[in-house]
Amino acid sequence: MYITSSTVSVSSSSLTSCSASYGNDIAFSSGDLTCTAGCNDAGMYMPSGSCSNPVAADMSGGDDCYTYCDSSSSDCSVCPSDTYYVGYSDNTACDSCESGKGISDDGSTASAHDEAEDCIWYPTALPTPFPTLVPTTPLPSP
């Protein structure tokens, strides 16, 4: 990847067998480059806020660029129910669904938490003219 006069953000990307001028993975000339060793799947978050085993890209013309988290399977968790996260990052929390919406998955499937559209409307109880509870005290006799 050759970067010049550009703004580039690289997150959760494993660069292998690349060939860039003056570096195997990234050649940086000018511009803005942001690198993040974050969770490798959308719908996940990193409770600690950092990767315990980040992998640096081989680059020239800039500071170290950690683009991949080799320990994401232990450092990242699926967002809990009623939350989601779009993207791949080192976010420490997930976004909450808007009021009245939720996600029933209990945090086991990342793809169930990877976009706001995963939040669905919860059904609301409709009023009924009939009592819904059985009285617990006997009724007085006439």
C-alpha cells in the first residue's frame, strides 16, 4: 500500500505477502495514517481497550503501524444483548439500541450485533378489558 497526500485508516487488517516500494506492506510518503489493532469482527468490543498481541505492518516512512490483533479471540467479546458495534476497532463498549428496540442474542453471535439495523422493535403489551391477575384475597360475600 503506497500512501501519499491521503488520509488512511487501517484497522484489523493482516497484511501478508505484500510488496510496496520501500516496505513490504506500507510505504508512507505524506498524509495522515491511523493504525488500530482492534477486534477482527464487527459486533465485537475490546473490554480492556487494547490488544495484548498487536502485529505491526512492515512499513517505511512513518512510525510503527499496528494493524492487526493476533489475540483478538481472547481480547475481544461479542456485544451483549440490546447493543451493537459497526466497524473494527479497539472500542471498549458497544452502542445501545434506540429506545423500544433491542437484540435478543445474548452476546454469542457477532453478526447479530454488527449494525443498528440488528436492533428490532420489541412488541408491547396491548391493554385488555379483562383482569390479568387472579386476586390473592377472597372476595367479600354479599
